[in-house]
Amino acid sequence: MKTIVTGGSGYLGTHIRRHFRADDLSRRSGSSVLDPAGLSKLEDYDLVIHLAAHLDKSPDAAEEVFLTNVEGTVNVLKNIRKDAAFIFASTKDVYGRFADGFAEVPESCQTLFAGQSALEWSKLIAEKYVEYYAHQRAFRSCIFRLSNIYAPNSEGNTPGFVGAFVDALNRGEPVRLPGGGSPVRDLLHVDDLAAACEAFSTSVIRHGTYNLGGGRNNAISIKELVERLEAVSGLQMVLNHEPLPAPIPFRYVSDLSLIIQELDWEPKIGIESGLGSLFGKQ
């Protein structure tokens, strides 16, 4: 299956591209989702995994976020050929504070505006374009609302919060724990994300929207995460006890029942081995 990854040189894209032995469409490879003239080559691919995005939650970045994440996605969608498979990386944060109403968050959770930043809102808007163009152009589409995906560091990329904790631990730099370390997140290793992409690409599903994270078996508080990282690495985290506001939602654990049912996928990499991979341990 001929595959291309937009944002294939990024934090997650580097690993996804390696898994599929895919081509890269990114600024580092000389292409951009904001250059419609350079996207016609996408018609040659059986599978397009769209990870390219501007990931900035600051209010000052809103215009660029909407430009890249909405208009850039539309530019890509206009070049997906009939019956190809398209996978869009959305985010769990489209649910905002409504996710706090669930022990495990289902896809039916509300996505009404509740103070989400331009980043989350741009992803939700882009989801609608994915649905529209998939039906208009008759290609297969999959929307993954990603929870907390972590991966080994790659050159030139900024990690997610798990990777940021690893970097601080390795460097002996102090970290502050949001909400005193009590908030809970479910964690998913990037190799399990790659497996989920493969599960959709080889399935018979035409269109689907799935919450994708580690689920209840890979849910952990931020304080417990620090303890696990210390145990795996043999290092001790330097903590800055200055208060840091709790995130919204306070607790997020993905309900994986739909993706398990429809794609026969579930996480294979547990927290211990997954975190070990961040320190070069298997």
C-alpha cells in the first residue's frame, strides 16, 4: 500500500512514516499543506495519514492555527483519490470540559464550545471537512481523536508532556506538576498509534470517528507518571512545588469500546515497556 504522511518529519510523524515506510510531505521535505499546487501528488497514494498541524494554543497564534489546520486540511482533502484511505489526527480536547462527565470518554461526548482554544476548535472544524470531502470524493476516512501519545525523541521535534518530563529528568531540570500531580491521563505509545492506522487501512470500514488513547489499562495520574519514570530510569525528578493550575478536563481516559469493536484494535504496549523505550530500554 503506497503511503504518505503529512507532517512526516514531526514528533509523531517520524515514527509513523518509519512504520509504514512511507513518503513524507512536510516543510522539511520541501512541501507544505498550504501550497495547493504541490499537493496533486497525493492522488497517487493508497493511504494518506494527515498529521501536519500548527500546534499552538496561544491566542496570538489563532490565525495561523486556523490557516494550517483548517485550510491546509481542505487543501489535502481535495487531492485524495476515490477509494483511497485517509486518516486525520484530531484531538481529545475537542470535548473540552465535557469530558469530565465521564469515567471513560465516549465519542458521543459533547463538543460544544466551552472555552477551547483555536487549536482544538480548528481540529473540530477540520473533522467536518473530512466528513464532507470523504463522501463527495468517495474515499475512505478515519478520524482519530488522539489522547496523550508519547514517542522517543526525534531530531528537531518538541515532545508532548511525557517526553518533556523525560527530558527534564535526564537534564536534572525542575518540573511543576499541574494540579499537584492529581490529574489523570491515559497514555498511548506511538507504535500503538501506528498499529491503529494500519488497522483502519486494512479494514472494510468506509468512515469512522474514534477516540484513540491508552484506555483504562494505561491511565495514570501525573504524580504516578513521575514515579514510573523515576523507576524506569533510575533517576530522580527535581520537583518545583510552586502551584500550577489543573488542566481541563481534570481526568481523561478514552473509551475504546468502539475502536475495539469496529477495527479490532487495542493497545499492546503497556506503560512500563512504553516508558522504557523513551530511555532506550525495551
